Amino acid sequence: MKRFLLDVVAPLRRSDPDRAERPLHWLLAAAIVLPAALFVTGATISYRQHLTDARDRLQRNLGTVYEHGLKVFETFEITARYLDELLSDVTDEQIRADEALYNARLRAFTDTLPQLSDIWVIGSDGRPVVSGTVFPMPQQMDLSDREYFRVHRDNPAAGVHVGEVVQARATNAQGRPRFFTLSRRRTGPNGEFAGVTTISISPDYFAEYYARLTQPLVAALIRQDGLVLARYPALPRDVQRITPDSPMMREFEAGYEGGILTLVSALDGQQRIFAYRKLPRIGIFATTGVDTADIRLAWLDTMSRHLIFGLPATAAMVALCLMALRRTRREAAANAMLRQEIARREATEDALRQSQKMEAVGRLTGGIAHDFNNLLTAIIGNLDLALRRLDGEERVRGWLANSRKAAERAATLVQRLLAFSRQHPLEVKSVDINRLVQGMSDLLGRTIGETVTIETVLAGGLWKAAIDPNQLENTILNLAVNARDAMPDGGRLTIETANCHLDEHYIGQTGAEIGPGQYVMVAVSDSGSGMSREVMNRAFEPFFTTKPPGVGTGLGLSQAYGFAKQSGGHIRIYSEIGEGTTIKLYFPRLTGQSDIPAWSAREPAPQLANLDGSETVLVVEDDVQVNRLAVEALEQRGYRVLSAPDGPAALRVIDGAPHIDFLLTDVVLPAGMNGRELSEEVRRRRPGIKVLYVTGYTRNAIIHHGRLDPDVDLLTKPFTAEALARKIRSILDAGKPRAAAPAES
């Protein structure tokens, strides 16, 4: 070790004689010597601890084996006393005469106690009289050569004798061919030898129990003369006795009742730590042992895990010492990286603050939408009714028409605010954006004018996206109008599509609220005046605009922002003063099989010649003015109209009316039942009824994650009397309910 340290440290000293480096040389030496010394010390302590733990575990297992053996042999003693009472004053001839009765009594014991392999009664001539598992008893069998028989025949004072392990001569019901016995002498009326009673015990019973103890473990029952009665793991058949010169046998012969010793087993030649304890009243020892090789393996495993962490740590210490001489150079690079990280975090925090601000404005907008749309519905609807009934008085009709136009502008503002707040219901389709952009060419040309050149750059093999095509058209149109206004003297408008992959680096830099993956990109670029940094930071705020008063509402980019977020996508502005602006929208790629319907280019909806009807309509609306408007508008069309302010009242009307064809219900209702729950209950009672929902606020039971449920017909507030009649007539005339339609102004 000393030579190794000199070889490592000496070159460093020769290469740099500066005294300031000497502490680093000592630190390098300490980084090698101290871990090695700590490892050796820890290894010694760990090995001793493993030995102590093994001895403790050995003692616990021995206690378990001892208690188990004690209870088993106590059971055998109780059984032996029962045999003495059963066979007292009974001759062998009487037992043989009632062999079935005695066999049943003995079998009751062997069936109840799994530790009993069998019970035998043997006559004085060595022939079996009765057994608990063998019936009828073969009379030609002779057991006079068994060890236990000879012991009791030749020694009247033998008491309880534990026999050697022998092979069964008659197969019993237990199916265990090997056993050892606990036997007692039978005496006649005058004290003469009358035979033997034996309780047969299978060594497998003990081995199976020992196998369930904490492993690795060797457990055995050993007779005092060294005969192994039962052992786990099992021994070969030719090795069944401990040699007389074994240390364990010497302790048995010395009369020790228990102890712990380390020795090489005379049975299989393995070195083990053994613990033993003698069972009372019989010459049997319970023993347990653990291989010292297993202890060493566990210790080596522990130390190897320490090495897994210790060696890299030591190598790291050495590397750190060598790298310390270049620390100054690295500090400069680290400081540069720190400045970049600070800038990145500041950008992320700015994006988060902007997102939270936009979310707060969106919640405020959605909160007022429901009541505001109810008011607009009543205003527009009543103006329509007044215009229909008013004949002549052109000046009055002009005033009403102007009022209606103002209300329509207010309705448009509410719809854009809802789009910004991500609460506008989306009718999602599988859209080929290239086809959609191509289909907008005429509309864009009429809207933008002749001073702006429109170019399209469409990617080949463009992926499809799950979006609302109507909202995408509105978004592209709004962005095109903004681009036209940024180019008062003319310029170039470019609409581009592409497949792209947004990685974690891009998302981290921009603070986008999306995950990495594949997206379909739509970009609208202009060659106009561009935006400053301050304008870009506020561009998505509702009502923020740089246009002169009366030119714009400041909601075009807000609507695009809300639509992109509600569709699970992202929007980003790129702009420089004097260079123009590019606004990119990213929508998630639609992959795999999907039940989303495919989009096709819109065709003009067929106009219904007659909007009148004679069906019965139930109107459920909690707003009194909207309720009255719907009732009057439908009654003017010839419908029979029933009205209710909430769900429970509507159900009472349903139960009392003989026939109702149509249910018109608001989604948000009082009295604890919303419109969806009401329609389900009504359809349960009247299966053939058709339903149209109206709502001015979309966070409710029929719209989930901003998307309209596929089985729903919806008319959004505010709506006109004609739009209501047209929608109801189309649903009644259709074979099945059609998809939701946007509100008509």
C-alpha cells in the first residue's frame, strides 16, 4: 500500500512543486488509505455481528424445534396411557375377536393426530394383534426380531423405549414406509411379559415441519446414543448415526443438557455451528445448526454492497483531488451555465405569470357569459317579434333594426370572449387542414382585398388533427384580417402548414402548456410593420389593440389563443419591427383509429320552406324573459306550447300532459336538476320525445373538455326567434338528431 501511494503521489509532486498543492497530495493519500482502513475495520465488525446474529437465530430455531418436539412427545405419552387403559384386563384372543372395534378406536387417534403414523399392539410371541391403520392384521407376520421387541422382552425395567428408524413391513393408510417407535412393555396378571405396544412416528413429519422454519437451517432429533431419528435436510440411507468420537457425542455422554459448539458434521462433513437441548424423560436431543459457509456468504454479500458504494466514492474522491487543480477554469464555465439557467427560469416564470393572467381573465369572462347571453336572447328575440308584427312606420322599424344590429355586435363580442376563455363548445372533427385552407381561398380573397398577395405553402402528407373546423376557419380569417391591417400599403400574406415535432427543449424555452410529441402546424405570416416586445407580451389579452378606435375590438388574437388552448395545442408569435409577423398554431396529431367523425367541405344547408308546426313543445327555462320569448315565438308558428321554470316542474307537466312531441330545455337549471338529467328522465318516461338544449354557458353536463357530446342538439344563446323555429323544425323533420349548430345572429 505504501509503495502504491508513493507511485500515485510522487508524480504530482514532481509536476507541481508549489507548496499550495501539498494539502491536495495528503488528501489524495487519505482518500485511499482511510477508506481501506475503514473497510477492514467495518468488515471485522460486520463478520462478528453476522456470527452473533447467526447464533441468536440458531437459538430461536432451537427453541422452536424443542417446543415442537416436547408437545409431540407429550401427545405420545397421553396416547400410551390411553392404550394401557384400553388394553387392561383384555387378552390377545379377545382383542383379535373384536379386531374391527379396536382397530376403529386406534384409527380415531391416527386420523386425528397427524404426528401419529400408526399404533400397534404386539403379542408375547412377536405376532401383531391389532393396528390403527392395517386391517385385517396379517397373522403370519413376525416382529420378534425388532429391536424394540427384544429390549422389552429381555429388560422388564426398560420403560419407554425410542426405537431405531426401520422400514415398514405392512403398508399403512398413511403411506409412510419408514418410521421409528415409542414402545412400552405389556405385562400379564402375574407380571410376566405379555407383548409390546408401539406408537409409530414418521421422520418425514418432523422434516416437513423443520423445512418451514427460517432458512438456511439444519434441524434434527438425535437419540442419546447418536442415532438420527429425523433430520432436515434428509441424509443418505447409509448415514444414520453420529460417530462416537464426534464432539457432540462426547457432550451427550458427559451428560450436558444443552449447549452450542462449532464442529465439522460427522454426517455430511460440513462445518456448522450447532445448538442442542435435551427433551425431558426420554433420551432424545433437539438440535439445530447453520453452515459457517452460509454465514460467510451473507457477510460477503453485505461487504460487497458496501464495496459497490465505497469503491465509486473512493474513486470519486481521488478524481476530485486530481480535478481540483483545474477548478478555476471550470468555475468560469459553471458561472456561464448558471447565468443561462437563471435566464431560462426567468423566461419560464414570465410565461407562467402570463398564463395565469390569461386564465384569470378567462374565468371572469365565463362567469358573466350565462346571464349576459340570457339578456341578449331576450333583447334580440323581442326585437325580432316586434319587427315581424310592425307594419308600416319605417322610421320605427329602422330604430328597431339598429337596436338589433347593436345587440348582434354584443352577441359576437360574447362569443369571442367565450372562445378566449376556452368555453365555446367545439364540434370536433378529423380535419385535413390542407383542404380547409384551400377551401378558404375565395373567402380570404374577398376579405383581404387586392392590395395583399396571398400565398399558401402546404406540406405534403400533412397529418390530420382533431379540431373544430369552423373555429379554425374563424381563427385563420381573424389572423388574415390582422395581417391586412398591418400592411396598409399592401404586402404578402403567407399561410403555411407543416408536420413538426415539439421536444422538451422547445417546451421548456417557450413555457408551452403541452407535452412533447407530434403536432400539425398552421402559420400565418405577413410582411407588415411587426410588433414590439411590449405589444407581443399583451397581444393575447382581450380588448388589447393597437388599431385606431372603431377599427378593431381587440378580440381576434384572444379568440385564436383560446381556440388553440381548448384544442390541446399551442400558439406562438414571432415578430420584429419592420420585418413582419408570424403566428404559429400547433394542434396535436390525430393518431390511430378514432371514433371522431371526418370533416368534409361545408355545403349550403337546405332552407326549410315552412317553419310552422302543430306539435306540442315543452319549454323549460328558468329565465322569465327567455322563457316568455320562446313560448311566444313558437306559438306564433302554430305550435302548442307548455312551459316550466325548472326540472321538477317540467316532470309534473310531463306526467299531466297526454302527449308531448318536443322538449326545449336550458342546460343550467335550478332546483338541483340540470337539463341533461331532465332530458334523461323525460326520455325514460316518453321514449319518443326529441330534445333541443339551449345554453349561454358551456361548462356543464353536455360539454366535456370543451367538446360537445355526440348525441346532443344544441342552440347557443343568444338566438333569434327564426333560428329557434328553424332548429326545432329541422330536428322534428329529421330521421335522427343532427349535430349541434352555432347560434344565428
